[in-house]
Amino acid sequence: MKFCMLTTFFGPHSFGGDAAYVDRLSRALARRGHEVHVIYCADAFEAVRGDHPERSYEPVDGVTLHPLRSRWGILSPLSTQISGQPTLKKSSIREILARVRPDVVHFHNISLIGGPGLLRMGQDSVRFMTAHEHWLHCANHLLWKNDEKSCDSRTCLSCVLRAHRPPQFWRHTGLVKRSLDCLDQLIFPSHDAMNRHRSVESSVPRTVLPYFLPNEWSGGVEHAPRAIGDRPYLAAAGRLVRMKGFQKLIPLMARFPRIDLKIAGTGPFEPELKRLAENLRNVEFVGLCDRQRLTRLFHGAEAVVVPSLFPETFGYVVAEAFAVKTPVIVHRGGGAIAETGELSGGGIGYDDSDQLEAAILTLLHDPKLRDRLAERGYSVHRNEWSESSHMDRYFAMIEEAKAGRDKPHAQLQPHPHFGDRMVRDFDRNSV
């Protein structure tokens, strides 16, 4: 089959997160003999990258990249942001789709490549969209209010203005609903993410399909003895932005002079975080890590701490820790982070700094508990979050979409993601 992935950021022009999933899905499809085309907006990356470096990226055989560049530069993604339509990219996208004639068109983060208007393209194909962020019901994408806290009330206009984003009047026109109704399936990486989208009106069927890591991602590190040095350490990773919560974690290390904290990643909040850590000799910033460095970093850690302050839709860091048999300590205010990191059985959740301190001490002084959590997390990685499980479900969804095209929309059953108890917990507790 032929697949087209449409997303804003990808490959060398990306920040991680949704781009990592698109890359992993594309490679998994190519390994199975399918032809994959990835259409993305290089102009959008240049518009928002700041000092973020381009990534080293080489597509595998079977995956073709189509980076969109306009002679209008930043005006291309800006016009999409304002109009909710592909505007200056429309003809290029249509030409690629007409030439490739894909069997499946899968939309991802489309905020700056085409907006909701993009979902009307590819009508002869099976059409999926994965909601990697909260863009469908949040103009700032992340339910992160005024760059200060998780959204607790709808004051969207002031929030958008403070974020220096252009107005998005199309959000009040019904365009989102009309566009979503063109899809065969709307996919969420977690139950928490799907529950938070309840207010998004559409008749499109919805289901949960968790992220996965490729079979070879860990490189076998998880089977090697854990290298224990003179000083135990905690690991953390992610884009260095305020919403990731590293500023809440760093000061706590003053209470643990015999434990190190190693933070992987880069981002615009990095200078502030380094100032916060300048008198803490046990805090180290290790920079942007490739896969091999990250697996070694996580494997040697006592735990991976995920202090996110906003509702993430999955949290790849949790999956990456589980893949190398390392438990996690997750902030329950991080949305799906609590679902994937705590309710999965592979980690400990916390609400405040005292609980975080207690969780760290627990894992340091109870190695048997640490090992049990590590094994549970690894089991989730090998089963529910495995590449084979994900791809079996993905192809089943394609067949269901083909069979159901002439039938009224009906909700698919959610992926059996940790069982009914988790679904009930998040139905009761989610916003």
C-alpha cells in the first residue's frame, strides 16, 4: 500500500514528540514493504525554531520526504495559522497527493501545514488523524495557560495574545467539526487525551492507539548489567521549555547532595534552567542526545523523572525509560503522564515536591521495589506498546475504515490499554 503522512514538523526540521512518532510509524510501514511519503512544512520550522539545531536525519528506503518551502517563507505558515486553510501550500500538497495516489492519508500535527481545511484533501483514500496535541480545542495547542500553568478556565483570547500568536477566528466558524467529519478515524495516544477532547464536536469515530517504540530502539541495552558508578543519578529529558517543569525539579536536588541529576535536551528555557542550577554541583545538562546516548543515560539511572506541568497526550520519555528497564517518577499534573507512567505499574506518581522527594528516597532505599517497577514497565513496552501490537491494530483500523465507508459512523472499541480499571479511572478524573 501507499501511505501519505502530513505533518508540520519532521526529520531534520523537527523538535521530537509527534515527529518522532511519524518517523517511527513510517519506518515500521517501510519495513513491511509499503511505500511512505511524508509531507511537511520546512517554512514552519524555520519560523519557530529559534536557536534549535537541525537534526541529523536520513530517511530509510521506502520513505520519501516532501519538505514544503514557499518563496513567501514565514508568510506561508502564518497564513495557515490565521485562516485554518493550506493557502500557499494547497497546490503543492494536491499535486503530491495526485501523483502518489495513496491508499491511506494520515494527518498528524497539521496546525501550520494546512489547518483543519487540510482534512478535506485525499478524499479517495482512507483518512486518519492522530491528535498528538490539544490543538483541536486549544489555540496554543498544549492547554498551557499564559506560559504559567495548566489551563483551568477558557480565557482563550488573552492567552493567545500573551503567547504572541495571531488570531484564529476560524475556530468559531464550525470549520473544525466540518473538517473532522471528513475523516474515517480520529486517533488519540491515550485515554486521558481522548477524554480531554470530549468538547470537540464531530461524528467521526474515535479510538485510542498508544505510541510505540521500534523493536530495535534500545539496542539491547536493557539486557546488559546496569552500570552503577560512584554516584547514583536521576535522569530527565525533553525540550527545555517552562511547561516541562524542570524548574520544579532542579531546586529539589539541593536536598540530595549525594545524588546527581542529568538532564538531556535543549530549548529556549535552557539559560534560565542553568541559572537555577549554577550553585548545584549535582545537576548536569548533557545536551541533545541521540538514541544511543539516551538509552545509556536512562539505563544507568535510578529513575527517570518526568515533571511535566501541562497535560501531555502520551509522553515518549516514559516509553523510552520502560524500554531499558528503568522506572519513572511522574508528576500527576502531566495528563497522560500519570496514565502511562503510574497506572501502567511501571512508576510512582507525585503531586508536590514533598511527594517527589519521598518517591526518590523510596526507589533509592528499596531496590527490590525499583526492580519490580522496572520489570512491569518493560512488560508494557514489550506488549501493549510494542511495534507489532501497534501495527496489527493500525492495519485492522484500515480494514475497518474500508469496510465502514458506506455505513454510519460507529465508535471503535478503545485499544485495551492496561485494562478496564484505567479507563474507568480516567473517565472519572479527566477534565
